[in-house]
Amino acid sequence: MKDYLKYDDTQIFKYDNLILAFVYTVGHILIAMTCNRIITGASFDVAAADAFIEPIINGFWFYFLLVFLKKTIIQKIEANNFKLFNSSRVGIYLAVIYTVGHIFIAMACNRLLTGAPLNLAAVDALVEPMVNGFWFYLLFEVFNKYKKVVHESNSGKSSKNPSPSMTRTSKLAPINNKKDLD
């Protein structure tokens, strides 16, 4: 497995992961505001409102898909016995539906909040997520390099082969920590 995801990275309450999420979120909001201002010419306050309101609406859209639409899609696939669709792949179907809905929500929010023409709202709804994707990738890579340097300097060893003293046990999932079972 790559160095991207180790057991240690999956812990829920780690300060470095919380800090990374916070930095990403602040960057995401600033990117959304900047894209909106550049593409549509919206004022700062309207761009800021859009950068906060649109993700909240998309959160409700996400919840609706998981709670209501997921069950409906699975039932329709299994009831009609579609050969092209399989209920075990419902995740990818929901991701596609979510993405299309996300784009329409972003366009609608942008249009309604900024008064931008529909074509500029559409451009913003497509460009801003791409820029945020690059922001995510950049932050992810920088953070992984930082973690590698910190782990190497703390142990004198590579983080790929940590010493037994470097491995920590998790109180959240002791079954995955073999030394807790002995």
C-alpha cells in the first residue's frame, strides 16, 4: 500500500488531520470567493455569501441522496433487473447524480445570489471545483512531505519502516493493533 494512507492516518481525532481539514476549508472558501469575483464580477460580500450558502445547500443534497435516493435506486435496480446497472455499484451512481446536482446547485446559487448571467454562473460552477481539486492535491502532497520529514527526524528512521516504539496503539480500534491482543 502507498504511504498515502496508513492506519495512523485514519484516526478520527488527530490534531494534524484536523488542522489540515481546517486549512483546506479556509482555502476552499477563499478559492470559491475568488473564482466568483473573477468570473462573475460579484462584490466581495455577495461572493462570500455564495461561498458559504452553496456548500450548505449541497450538504442537504448529499444527505438527501444518502438517506432517500439511495434506497430508491437500489430498489429500482433490483426490481427491474437491469443488466447494465448493478446495485453493488450504487456508490458510483450516487456520485454521478451528486456531481450533476452539485453543478446545478452551484449555478443556481451563483445566479440567484450574484445576479450573474447563466453562462458565467455555469463557468464558475465548473472552474471553482477544479481549482479546489488542485488545492486539495497540493495541500495533500505538502502535508505528506511534512509528515515524512517529521517522522524521520523524530525516529531517525524512515516512516515506511517504523520501529515498534513509533507505532502507537489506538483506543478507538484496539483489534487492529496486534500488540494489544498479546
